[in-house]
Amino acid sequence: MGTKRSVAWESVGARADMASSYVPSHALRSVDAIHESVHAAVNAVAVFDWSYANVRDVMLAVPVWPYLLVPHCVAACLAYYAIHMGRDAPLKSLVLSFLAAFAGSHATALLTGTTIPLLTPMGDTLVATLFVAWFTIRYVAPVRRVFSFSVVRAPLMAAAVYVKMLNITIATESLVSKHSPSMAGPVVLGGLVGSGGALALDFEKSVAQQASMSNLSSPSWAFSSAYMASALMLLLPMFDAWLRDTLRCPSEACIVLAVQPSTTDYKFWIASAFALDAFLFELFGVSVASALLFPFRLVVQYGAGKPEGRVQPPSSAVAGGANKKTKTG
């Protein structure tokens, strides 16, 4: 993306140079000022483009273990611990914590006929990391108290959301490439990658008689955001193609088309946006992204005859997470 965008902006500067040769001499001073402004803008965009490309590449190259997998497992274990507060059987707690973390990716793999993550070379790492996170959250009370502080919980949830959204966008992209022109399938299965854990916790809450409504009747943010990310990964490239076809001008001649994002950019934008939203919610209690679904939630709950409840925040980043009022301690 960076190279294409730089070429496009350099073309804008070249056109400004050509324009100056047709201007009368008495207006050259004004043209020179415009010329300098255009080149200053081109240079600024080039610097921004270089910085953005480096930040994007670094963020997407972050090793899954331990920097992303550990926060993911800890967030899932915190979400499950909030249901029983450590009063259930240890083996049951461990198994359901695993489902809270990885149910979506395993369910999608089974439905698409691919190898489940547990049987890949990464399988042992998944289990070992989840076990350590589960044991720590269940039996080490001081650690649970540390995660009750927003300044600690915010980066944890941001990292958990980031890896969750990356997995969703990667799965959606893979499904589109293998099963095009199908559109509904990649969105549904891509969303399942990120919402399977929320559904697993829903089931456990129903068994424990702690939930009056499930994610299917009243979608939580953990559930809704997964399908939003999957849909965005499908729709953004389509919108970009539609925009270029509608404007019908070469990208080097249209400033609005100078930015030519790739699927790598879409994955980075989606994951970063949702992670930032989760981070800000944990610190300030404000979620911009979840507000986008508020009209939809009203329609769904009105049609189901359900009273409108509080919009679920992105603190349930991985698998339906604990409400702030029921934090561990």
C-alpha cells in the first residue's frame, strides 16, 4: 500500500509542476506558493505513509505467543471465573475455560473440514498457556485483584480483542478466497470464530440459572462485534472497488483514490479499531463502537418483546467477559 500511495502523491506534485508552465508571469509568485504548499503536503503524506507502514508491519508481526495468546487465555479465564467464582469442580472449570477461549475456532474448523487448532503444532502451546492462566486466575487471589484495576485490565483486554479480531479477519479472508462468490458463509463462519466462546459461556450461565437471555436473543458486545468484524472484512474491499468504479478516474489522477489499501490494511484497521475501543472502555467506561449497534439492538429486542437492557461493553472481549460489577477479587 505504501509504494502505491507514494507514487500517487508524487504524481500530484508532478501535475503541480506542469501547471506552473502555463501560468502568466505576473501570477508566478502565487503559483510558486501553491507549488511549495503542494510539495510540503506531499512530503508530509510520504512521511506519514512510511510511519504508518512501519507501525502496521510491526503490529501484525507481533508473535502470537506469548504477547497475544497469554492475554487471550487470561481474559477467557476471567470471564469464566466470574460465573462461579471458583466454587465449581476444577476439571469442569478447566474444560469450560478452554471452550471460552477456543470454542469458536474449533467449531469453525470442524464445520469447514479443516484441522482443529488443538491438533496443529500449536496445540500443546494452547493447552499449556490456558492451563497456566486458568490455575493462576482460579487459585492465586492477588493476581485476580490486580486484574480488577482498570489500568491493568485495559491493556489486557485490548490485546485480547486485538488477537480475536485478527483471527476473525484472517478466517474470513481465507473463507472468501476458498469459497467465493459465497458471501453469507464467510461472514457467518468468520463471526463464529470470535463468538463461539461467548456461546459456550451462555450455555453455562443458563445451566447455572444466571442468565435470562442468551446472545441469540439479546446479542452481547462480544457476540455482535465478532460478526461486525467479519462483515467489515468482506465489505471493505467491495466498497473500495465500488468507489473506484463509480469515480472512474485513474488512481494517480484522483487524490481521493491515492490511498489503495490491501487486505493486510483492512485486517490491521479492524483489529486496531476494536482493540482501541476496548482499551478506552476499560479506562473511561465509554464504548464508541458498541453504540453503533444500539439501533439494531432496539429492533431485535422490540421484536422479541424484551425490555431494553444495558448495552454489553467490549470488556467481554473474548468470551462474554464479566460485568464490571462482578469483577474477581
